Amino acid sequence: MGSVKTKRMPRAVREQQMLDAAVKTFGQRGYMAASMDEIAELAGVSKPLVYLYLNSKESLFSACIRREAATLVEAVRSGVRPGTSADRRLWEGLQAFFTHTARNPDGWAILHLQARTHGEPFAAEVAAMREEIVAFVTRLIAVAARDGGTPCSNGAESLGDHGDPALPEHEVAGLAEALVGAAESLAAWANVTPGVSARQAAATLMNFAWAGLGDLMEGRPWSPPPPQAEAPR
Amino acid sequence: MGSVKTKRMPRAVREQQMLDAAVKTFGQRGYMAASMDEIAELAGVSKPLVYLYLNSKESLFSACIRREAATLVEAVRSGVRPGTSADRRLWEGLQAFFTHTARNPDGWAILHLQARTHGEPFAAEVAAMREEIVAFVTRLIAVAARDGGTPCSNGAESLGDHGDPALPEHEVAGLAEALVGAAESLAAWANVTPGVSARQAAATLMNFAWAGLGDLMEGRPWSPPPPQAEAPR
């Protein structure tokens, strides 16, 4: 970033540099302690230029939240290939999530910690992103429950109609909330615990969510489907 | 509360009344919008008395967080009877947790939402309580993994020593983080979703955590152990 010329750069590019510097500073120092001087210096621009482009510390922080939320949602979405088995899709989604949060620890600190710790307007931005992820996971579980249910279940109407294998809609929503909460918690833990890779964190949650503690205790973790089940990249 | 005389009451009792009123007001209105006038009125005391006893809005809010955190931790601890099977203990702990958060929605809103949304000193109080709960769950899973492992595993040293059934310590810590995150998320959801009882929320998480999505999809939820396994109350 330091080697890039800062003169005559398109506004969009310069704004991204400011946001890069802001995410790093807010994520590492916290919203309160972060100073606009520091952000401007790290971005290699003058402080008035930061204010000119992004108005205020508040709106700069909001812009960081929005950008980080959008890239996280996009990373998870694009990590999951349609048409594969339900557990494979969950495994891909979890790997994409933990890889993204591990590579962007400052962005994750902003979303998970900073944005929720500094008042309502910021918290509302994160809540909106979270709802989007919960909805995505809910659909994933609902489709898996439908497909994995009784052989006779072959449509959305099977959800909740049969007592046994298909899960009631209500239960699916609860499971999605549980899974998203578990992922958030584990990502925060993985990012501050030395030696925990993104893949390990994803595997821990996959085992927890798919095999369950009961099977884990008896030495039956979840195993990835054989490679031939994968679509070519 | 309204029928209790407010004169010549021991300080401790009156303080609890103020805290009851404050928890309700902070939980429902949010920290920023809550007014000391409203809290004093709800507690049936004068505003100067609230300031005399609890100093400031900040320290009143801190006192609410500490009290709600302590009663939540105590509810979970006392809900779990030692000497029963691991899945029974987890089931009891989850029921205690969801029963407590359902009965004290304002207290839970303070811990889960308000305390994390209004700056560092409050967030730190909740983080301390959370660490305590994670440590409790970690021990529960570690003991379950030890007991549920290979027949030859009979001590703490079995954790991570055998590749297969016993879980590495590292993995246990991650599973505890995942479980606590899932419970937090589900409690917040259950409290705002009509028709979800504490028992249902606990059952959803027990199914998720113990049976896993894999078994759930195939119609094999977790079932409570038979009643004869229970110790007499």
C-alpha cells in the first residue's frame, strides 16, 4: 500500500485505501481509541482528505462495517457450490467463513465486537448482515432436511408435514440461529487462540453441528464425502 | 413490589427494588433511552435516593450487569446435578439456562445486547461472566469425553492421549465456545419469537449439540435417558 502513488488516484481507489487503514485501526485499537490522525497517516493521505471523503469518524466507521459485512456475506455465499450434498455445502460454507474471518481479523473484530459495543446505529448495521446470514443458513438446513428426509418427501410441503425425519420449520429456524451463534463465537475464539487454523475451526464446528457431541464422544466424527462427489472447480 | 412499604426498609431490600426497576427499564428501553426518573418512579423511590445508593446511571447499569450475570451463572450451575450422565447434565444445564433467560428477558437483554452495545467497561463485565460459563461447559465436555471415550480411558490423562474417542483438549475448548455461542444466539431468538418455550429452545440446542444435524436429518433426534436414570429430587 505504501508503494502506491497517492496523487491523481481515482477517488474510489483512494477511498478503499482509507477504509483499509480504518478497518485496521478500528479493529486493533477499538472505535473509541482510534484516531483520525492515525488512520490518515496509515492511509498515506491528509486528515482533511479523509473528512472530505468520509465526513466523520462515525460515518467512516459505518462505511467500514458495511464493507466488511458485504465482503463476509459474499465470501460465504460464493464458497458454497449449489448442487452438492447438504453436509458438503455446510462444510464449504464453514470453511469459507472461517477462512475469511481468519484472513480479516480486524474486519471480524469490527463486526463481532466493535460494532456491537458502540451504540445502536452501528449495531443495527451488523444485525442486518446477521439476518442475511441466518436466512442463508436457514434455507441450507431446510433444503437438507427436505432432501435428507423420508424417501417420500419431495418438496417444500414435506417440511413439518411428517412428524419424523423432516424438521418443522420452526425447528429449522432455531437450528440456524444456533449454528450462526456457534460460528460467531468460534471465529472470535480462533482469532485469539494461537495455533487454531481456519480449517481446524471449520472442522470443529462441522463435527459439532453435523456429527453432534454424542457421536464425537464415541469416536465418530463427521468425515468429508469422498472427493469424487465434488464438482470440478 | 408495589404493595411493599417503601419506608423504613433495609437498605439491601431497597437496593434490590431499584435494581429490579433498573433491569426492567434498561432491558426494555435500552441503556441510552432509559431515564433515572423512570427507574426511580418504577422503584417507588425518589431520584436522589437512587443516586445516593447507586451513584450514577453508569454504576447503576454496572450493578445490573453484575447481578444479572451472577444469577444466570448460579441458575446454570445449580441446574446441573453431578453424578448423572454427560448428556443428562448438558440437558439439565441447557434447560436451566433457557428457563432463566426466558423468565428474565430484561436481564438477558442487558447481558447479551445492552452491555455489549455501550462501551468497554460494561462489555468487560459480561466477558468475565461468559468466560466463567465457557470454563464450566469446557469441564462438562472434557469429563464427558473422558467418560464416554474408550473403556481403557480412566483419567484426565486420557484427554488427547488416544487418537480416537477421547477429544483433544484443544478441540474441547473449541466445542465449548461453539456451544456457548449457540446458546446465546438461541436465547436471544427464543425471547423474541412467539411460541418458543424455554423447553423447546433447550431441546433444539440439545438435538443440535448432541445428535448433530446429520442424525436430525435422518430422523434420529437425541432422546432423554429413561427416568430411572435420574437421581431423586
